[in-house]
Amino acid sequence: MEYSLYFKNIFEQQVEIMLINELSKRTGLSIHTLRYYENYGLFKGVSDEKIKTNNYKNYDESIVEKIELIKEAKEIGFTLSEIKVLLESWYNKRLSIEKKVEVLNAKVIEIDAKIRQLKQVKKYLVDGIKDVRNGDC
């Protein structure tokens, strides 16, 4: 009984480590994109200090979670520079709940402005189509 509890604790504490190829498969992002994000400073792999013959980096499960956040943030319109600042603040617990809400509200306001702008562009295009059809252009 004592041994099984001991091994259970050891296995529960293990962190899954993966190379960039596995990270790519897990996140659905290309290796090129992952390397770009890493070079940009969005996350960081760890080199094995014992192995000097290669430049392989290891990534743990927390990086998978961080990349999912990056993908979601990009989908809702955050730039990589905005994401970098947010990740640093978010993961270092420097943003209060109020500040997190403020950041997200600011993005909503920005998106609303883009929607208004795109609606105006669409109106110009529709008007242009009418003008072409009427021979006015």
C-alpha cells in the first residue's frame, strides 16, 4: 500500500514534456508559426542543460494552454504585441479582474469601430456596383 501511494504521487507530479513537433500536433499550429511566436517572446521552451549536441527545446503542458490563449486572442482581434503584453501581465497576476474587464471592453469598442468602418466600405461598394450597372461609371 505504501509503495503504490508513493508511485502514484510520483506519477501525478510528472509534467509531460514535448518537443516542438508534438507541440505543433497538439496545438494545430505549424512548427514555423510556433518558432515565430517563441522568437517574438510569447512563450519560451527550455533546453536540456545536460545535452550540448543539439538545440532541442522542451515544452510542457502550460505552453499548450498559453498557445490556446494566443489563438483565441488572435481570433478576437488582438495583435501579437497586444497579446505579448497581456500574457506577461495575465500570467504574472499583475492584472486585477477590473483591469482584465477594462482590456476586453476596450477591444469590444475597437471592434465596434471596425464594424462601422466596414459597413461604410460595404455601402461604397454597393453604391459602386449600382453606378456600374446604371452606366454611370
